[in-house]
Amino acid sequence: MHFAPFRVRVLTIIGLCSGLIGSGAWAATCVKSLRWVDIPPYAFKDSDGEIRGLHVELATVALKRVGCDVRLVEMPWVRAVVELQRGRLDLLPGTADTQERAAFALFSRPTNSARNVLFIATQVEARYNPNALADIIGTDFRLAVQRGSTYGPVYDILLKKPEFVQRLTFVTSQESAVRMLSAGRVEGFLGDELSGFDRVHRMGLKDSIKRSKVVVSEDADRIAFSKATNDAAFVKRFDGALESMVSDGTYKQILERYLDCPVRMDRLGCQ
């Protein structure tokens, strides 16, 4: 996977306040906080310690086109949702547009394709051989899922079944899920296809963990905007910036920078 140079200008609260108070430009300055966490290829620190990734660069470039700087904030998913709801976080990328979240968030146009799949320990795949997520009901299969995440309508329906919930082990991060699977504490985990592959490979576990044939959902990631700090007009401007990035080729360049596959713009992802 080839990464062209990209740098995000991160503004600290102290530096921002001191600079703007002195210049009298506070009211005219737009700075949006953007959540990130180490989930390549969407967000990660490179060898120079710079925060990069597909979600980071798409949001940063679009914000720049609407006259805003970005302040990157590292936090786990569950806390990020709470902070977005309370208005202490402006933008949360990699989000599904759900009815529950619509109560406190506005959503951008789709930013990239996203498939949630079942990753399974190679040594137990033949034993369970699941064809669908519901197949783990009535077995001793232990499934790691990230607390507070949604994996699509099939998963949401199954959550209403106590016999399915009994099979779940809740974790706070994808890395925790991979480590538990590697240690034999669970038999599988649900996760985004691209980030799951990347995480397994980076941890040197590609021979012991594989993607199963179970696709839980095929959807698209969006960016959630806190209703407490953003309005529909701003989101419309942001979407317009994304459209301009598609038109001038910037969008495709960013996708190609972080996706290790031929890119199709009609899919906003791999061919």
C-alpha cells in the first residue's frame, strides 16, 4: 500500500486561544474537532508520528475547502458518541446513519464503502462453518463485538434475541477483539473488512485469523456532525466540498492512497 505525503495541521487549544485573542480573529475562525483512533487504513500514526488515514484526510481536505481547520482528538468509540451527543466533539467519521444517532447528529453523504464481516480463527472454521451470523446461536461460539457499535440491520435484529446475546463478548476496540481471538478467548469477531484485514496483518496473524464467508452488512461510512455545534447548512457546505473533491480527482487520489486495491468511484471503494 503506497502512502503519499500528507500532513494534518493540528491546532492545540492553548495555541489557538493565545493566537486568536491577540489577533481579534476568534469570531471569524472555524476549528472543528475530529475524532480519530488507531484503525488503519482510516486513521493511524505514521513513522514520523503524524496522524494520517482515509477518514482523516477526507475530512481535513473537505473542512479546509469550507474554511475550517481541524483539531484531532483521540478517543474510543463509546466515548466519542457520548461527546458528539453532548457537543464536545464536532465530527465523528466512520459512522452509520441510524435513527438513534439522528436524534443528536447530522450526517454527511457517504464517504466510503464499508462491509462488516465475520473474522474467524482458522483452526475452528471447519468446526463451526457458519453461513450466516445467526448460525452461532445454540453453539459454544464466542463472538467479540465492539460495545456501542452497530454492524447493520441483521445484527440489530439478532440483538433482540437473548440466545444470541449470550454468545457475545463486548470489547472496547478492534485490537482487543483480535488479541482475544489470537489468545483463544473467542472464536471470532465482527469488524470492518478493510480495517480488520489491516489489523490482522499488522499483528502478524494472517495465518491464524481469516475472513469468513459471512458478510453481516454492506453499507457506507458517513461523517456524523454534532447537532449541538453544527447545522444543516454547514453539513450541506461540507457535502459540496466532498463533491468538488470528486470532480477534480482529489477524492480518488485519497482513496487510492489508502486502499490496497483498484478503486471505483461509483462504489467509493474497491472494485
